[in-house]
Amino acid sequence: MKMSRRNVFRFGAAAAAMAAVPRARADETPAGGVSFASVKESLRFTMPSYKGQCRFMVVGDSHLSIDDARGEPFRQYSGRMAKPYRSALHFRTGRPIASPDGFEYALAEAKRMKVDFLALVGDIVSFPSEAGVEYVRRRLDESGLDWMYISGNHDWHYEGLPGTEMALRAEWTKKRLAPLYQGADPMMASRVVKGIRFVFIDNSLYEILPEQLSFWRQEAAKGEPVALMMHIPLYMPGYGPREAGCAHPEWGAKVDPHWQIERRPQWPEAGHTQTTFAFREAVFSTPNLLGVFVGHVHRHFFAFDRGHVQCAVAANADGSFFDVRVNGGL
Ligand SMILES: [Fe+2]
């Protein structure tokens, strides 16, 4: 979805809370009270409980398919995903660009804007080739940006390799994607930048692990404004299980037509675990939640639950990103 007009939201519950304490000083204001506006890829948040200013970029779904001779033995597992996204129409100019120019454009824009932080929300590479991972790490290092990364469903996936998805993710995130985590746990990590706590959770299998739920609760309780970074959108009423599938009540084998194409096990008959549903509840019950930032669906969309926004970023294959500014006060 391309946003062509200005959209401004004042979150109702928080606004009501503010109205109930009209003489509260800013430092007594309850957490929350976030205002949000978007114009195309530019997002603006105002958070009364926040004291500073922060500008960050969100990039997902670059789908780089860089490979070399070292990838030869894996070609049978990387071949399908090596074909798409090699070219795209630039999201601003409409002119054709070839991979990896979308990724390069976002890095150049991030540097030009002097963002405080770059969040990479998965499917940056289409398969875990050494050459692809080396390229991404080298370009990020050369950019001088402060960045963090979490995997999508493709980054670690060589399609058709035997084994459970959980085991394959554990194996290939360690074996190949390790340089992108900069020593952090591939499943969950956080960093505070300019007073905002950025929490990264790997939900690339749609499911949330018990330790990830605990991690979220611990991190969110620390009190700063908290931004959740994942690859797959959380369930939002009105969206289907392939658009917003993490904790979607209909997610499961019946709505998984692509498992044979992607050469992976089908989603389970039983659907999500209780942990995954509990995670979604915990996220949208977090009073100091700035927002949820995801990719996977390859188009911008914004959806709300209990006054909190989830922002899905369009695929960076065409250069797309979110330019997010957070300000304190009103
Ligand atoms: Fe994805």
C-alpha cells in the first residue's frame, strides 16, 4: 500500500488517560500516549514519556541472491530463490534497478539522513550463501551505521535440505548468518539507542519460543519506549494468515499452499502454540510500546491494536525502507 495522503492518528486510550490528568507534568505522564503520522515511507512518532529524539531506518526483504563458486554444492537448494528480485522498478524514480542497488540505495539514504540506527528485519538475503552474507556484512561495516539484524524465513533457508525447520534454522543461522548477528543471540537480542529499546525477535517460523516470550516481557519491563523488530507481521484482524501470520488464529496446514514449492514441512495441523498467542497479547498490552516493525509482505501497511501500531515495510528490492523519527513531548 502506498500512502499518498497524510495520515495522523492519536491513540484513543492514551489520549483519554492524558485527559484524566490534565495537570500532570511530562515526567508524570503515563507511558504510551503515542501519536503517529505517515507520509509514504516517512513515519513520525511523538511519545510524551520519551525525552529525546531518535531517527532510525527499517529495511526488510532486500532478497539479495549474491553467490559464488562456494555456493555450487548448494545450487539445488538455492536455485529457485536465486531467480526473483534481480531487478525491480525503483520506488521513487520508477526506473529499473538491478540487485543489489535497492539495498545500496537504502544504505546511502541512511547515511545521508544520518540515522541513529538501522534495523534489518529479515529476508535481506534469499538464501544463506557465504558470498551474500559477506557482502551484506562488508557493506554495513563500510557504511559506519549502527545496525542490527534479525532473520526472515528465507535468509537461513536452503530449500529442500532434510531436517526439521527448527533444526535447520539453528544450524544455518550459526553456520552462515553468524556475521550478521555481531555476537548476539540469533533468536532474540536488544539494544538501546538514543533512549529507545530496540528488541529483535526471530519469528521466521511464524512461532514464538517460550524463551522469546520471557525475553520480550523482561525487555519491555525495563521501561524505555520499546520498538519490536521481527520479520513476519503479528496477526491483525482483517488480514489473512499469509499476510499477518504470527499468532493468526487460522494459521496452519489448511492455509499453507506453498510448502511444496518452498520444499519445507507444511505448517502444523494444530496451528499456533499457546506461547505464540500469549506473545501477541503481551506485545499489544505493553504500555511503553512504540510500535512493531516487520517485513515479509513486501508492501507498506499499517494496522492497529489497542492503540499500538504495526508497520510493515515494503520490499527493499526496489530501494524501499521506513524513515522513522521519534520525538518526545507534544
Ligand atoms: Fe519473508
